[in-house]
Amino acid sequence: MRIRKFTYWLFYFTGLLTLLASIFNSSMIIYFKPPVIIALGLLYIANAEHKNYLVLISLLLSLVCEVLFLRDYLGNFEILNILLSIYYALNIFILWKSLQLIKISLKKVFTLQLVISMVLIAYVLFSVAQLILPRVNNHVLVLVMLIFCFALFIGVCYYIYLNSKTVVSYSLMVAASCFLIVNIVAALNRLYVSIDIFFVITTLLQIFGQFFLIKFFMEQHKLVANEEDYF
């Protein structure tokens, strides 16, 4: 029990330091972000009843992506987009257990809420891609691959949320929403218009997003399908 509490406090402490670094000295954040991800890994190991070590691999991928992003986003754009695509594809694979429980059917896929949400998300992602495209003309293929994997990940998260009891899947919805905002704002901040507050916002939301995604993976075995129909 003490170890479990310690891992939570370790995450809170490293997360707070990272947030403070993003506010007062953004150049130092590369030294603070990795400990947050390591703390999340320890939190998962100490608290998950049914461990899936693919979750730890996804965290390792996240750590590598963070370092590449903070060191040179544009210079590492191609490899970063490939690794992020693998990261989201791996998370979809981890979520497959939840999809099997809920069961995929056309009736559930084409609900009004999910269709409207995905149309709006696709429109926003397409609009952002058009804004940043002039800076990444040589890497269009990897950008399209990332957008596809990311949109699919968001769609899977919202599908699970809408078709399950929200007590557990609420964490997944929060994580997906945080990742959506982070990816959009981070791309705009690096490739379109640079605003200091954007960096603080993305740092805060990314910490929240990663925490709630890990929280869902810890509770994934408790997921209960919702038999109610959505119109």
C-alpha cells in the first residue's frame, strides 16, 4: 500500500516540477519530462492488478518521442511522426481487449454522437494539416500516416466511452480529449505561430492525458459494456 501511494506522489511531484519548468524555464523541460513518464511506468507496475507489459513499451515510445520533440521538432519530424504513429497503433492494440468486450457493430459505430465527433475531429485535423503543410512539404506521407493513426485512436477511445459504463471509460475520454488538444496546439506552436502559453498548456494537458490513459489501462478489466442504444 505504501509503495502504491509513493508512486502516485512521485508522479504528482515530477509532474509539478515539469509544469513549473514549462512556465519559468522551458529550455530545462527536457530534463523534467522523462522522469514524469518513468513515474507513470512505476505507478502502473505498482497499481495495475492485471499488467500488460505492452503498456510499458508504449510509455517507452512516449519517452523517446518527448526527447526527440523537445530537442529538435522539425529536424526529427519524420522519425518522430513514425514513432508517434507506432505509439498510437500500439495503444489501439492494447485497447482491443475493451473493443472485444463492447463488440464492434455498424449500429454502434454509426451513432449520431460518434459520427458528429469524428467529422468535427477530422475537419480540425485537416485544417491544422493545411496550416503546417508548407513547413513539412518533404514529409507529407509520414504526416498523413500520423493523422490516420491518431484519428483512429481517438475514434476507438470515443467508441469505447460511448458504449460502456462511464465510471471506468471516463478516464479514456479525458485522455483522448487531452491528446487531441495537445497534438493540435503543439503542431501549431512549433510550425505556425509560437506563443509561450501554448507550451504551458500542452505540457499540462499532456501530463493529464498520459495519466488518465494509464489510469484506464489499470482499470481496463473493470470495463462494463453499456447495453443502452444511443440515438
